[in-house]
Amino acid sequence: MDQATTGPATPENAFLAVCAHTHLFPGARCRIRGLPDPDAFAAAPRPVELALRFADDVLTEAELRTEGPTGTVLRVAPYTTGAGTTIDERSWLVRELDPSDGEVVLVLGGSAST
């Protein structure tokens, strides 16, 4: 299957975050894999590079930011879905970070201005 254009190349040190949909929205969940201590990370998140993999296998670069007055924010690079829809760069407030089965479930809130 030919894959649509994805976002920028992801850094080698990025943690994989698997998302259940082809795009993000308030309430969307992504499972961050490979963190050394998921419980500690969920309790006190730190900035990390992520490689978001969407349900259509498109991969794009993202970063979790923890500094600033709005709290934890997920910044996602632009990408194109498998169906060809272009998604612009966007930042999302992170509503929850919950440890689950050795991973951290990230739940998005609304859009963030960063």
C-alpha cells in the first residue's frame, strides 16, 4: 500500500506515541511507549520528543512541552493523512497523562496557543 506523505523525519531518540485515529481532537488518546518509568513520567512529565503514529500508519514528529503557564502541551508538526488531508502544525493542551500497562496514555484537551 502506498503511504501518503508524512511529516518531517522523526529524531532517533523520540518515543513512539500510538494514536487511535488519523488526526487529533479534544479527547483523543495516544499511548506513549518506551518511557523508562511511566508512573514517574505521568506524575511529573518532562519535555520529550515523540514520533506520533496515527491509525493510517502515518508518522510525524511531535514534542511534549512542560514549561509555560498553560501546563503540558503537545506540539505536532504538519503532516498529511493517508487519505491525503493536509494537517497544519498545531499545539494541544494535555488534559491527562495516565500510566497504563507500562505505557503513558496522553489525553488531549483543547487547542493551545504556543
